[in-house]
Amino acid sequence: MIRQLRLNWKGVLIAAVTLVGLVLGIGQASAAIVWVDPNTYSLGSAITPPFVTLQAIQGATTQSPPSTPTVYALADDKGHYSSDMHFFGWKTLDGSTVVDKPAWRQKWAVLKAEFDSPVAVVSMDFYRNDFSGGPLTDELAFLTAFNSVGTPISTVPVSIVTNATMFTATISFSSPDIKYVMASGLYNPSEGIDHDILITRLGYSTTALVPEPISLVGLASGGAALAMWMGLRRRRPGRDALPTA
């Protein structure tokens, strides 16, 4: 009985030490993230952080292309969110008039964030842009990571069902493999998909993060979800290849 108790206590101590180690690792991982937050920029100003270059690039069509690659801090133009909440945004021309576009729509424009040197982790926060039409309106988006030669190496699908709920998409590698990422609302005309999305905050880390214990299960299920989302289709070769539904 005494030996059994000693073994049990030993197990408790091992579990406790392991838990403390995980907690410390999470704390260190959180501290390693560098955030680019539009809320730290005045409304309408260009977002030009160190180490990362943000660009609004033309989407899948030429219907409403960005008038400049500059990314701006813009407010929601539909009144769903507080006016002091800023998002990554872009500008286009309507005739000779410059129009602010806080929402990202792959049909029109894609947000690109390129790092001065490769990073191991990238996170982005997404919000719904349109609250009408039910759960299948303006909820689908993507975050895709590319390596230094422009090959897509990972995609996280974004699906937001509840209004005003934030979705954080994270791509993580054990080594610095991510040279740039691209994100936007999903566009796939063959499937009738044409969504736009709001994006606020971009986080990155040059070192790998230690996942939370509960995330270990999430990683496995997330991989299965990604495989299902992508339909196990082969990616088309070429730089800046973007996902389809």
C-alpha cells in the first residue's frame, strides 16, 4: 500500500511538473508573438510596420482592383462594429472617386503580408462583414502561407457562423518556413462562393510556439477539417496560388 501511494504521488508530481512546463511554455510562446494591430494606427492612415510589408494585391478578377498596394487602417463601413475598431483595409476607384474598402474579397483584392525573413508562426484575426442572409453569408475565408520560392505550404480555412465573433487562424511550423501569407474572403464562382471578410491584427513569431494541451486534439481535428475543406484536390503550381473551395 505504501509503495502504491508513493507511485501515485510520483505520478502526481510528474503530472504537476509537466503541467507547469506546459504553462511556462505557453507564456513564453505568447511573449514571442509580435502583433501588427490596425488599432494602433489612426483611422485612414497607412499601416507600415517594421519587418513586415503589407500589400493589397489584385484578386481573381479586374472588376474592382486596388488603386494602390498600400494597406490602411479603416473602420467597418456597415456599422456592425464600433467606429473606433480598425481593420486592415484597401482603396479602389469608382470612376475618379477613391473608395475605402475595409472588407477583403478574393474576387477583388487579397491581403499579402511578406516578412523580411521567414517566420515560423503567423496568426490573423477575422470577423464577419455581412450580418444578413443567414449563416452562409460572408463567413468563408482563408489564410495561406508560402515559402521563400512562392510555393503554398499551408492553408487554414476560415468559417464564421456567428455575427461579431472573432476567428483566429494560425499557421505554425517547427522552423521559420513562412516568407509571406495571403488572406481574403473566399471566391469560387463554380461553387457559387463569393464572400468578403474583415481582418484585424496580424501576429507572427520567428520561433515555433508550444501549443496549449487542449490544442493538441485541435491540431489533429483541424488537419482533418482542412483535408475535407480542400477536397483533397491537388494544388495548381505557380507563385501566389490561392485556394478554392
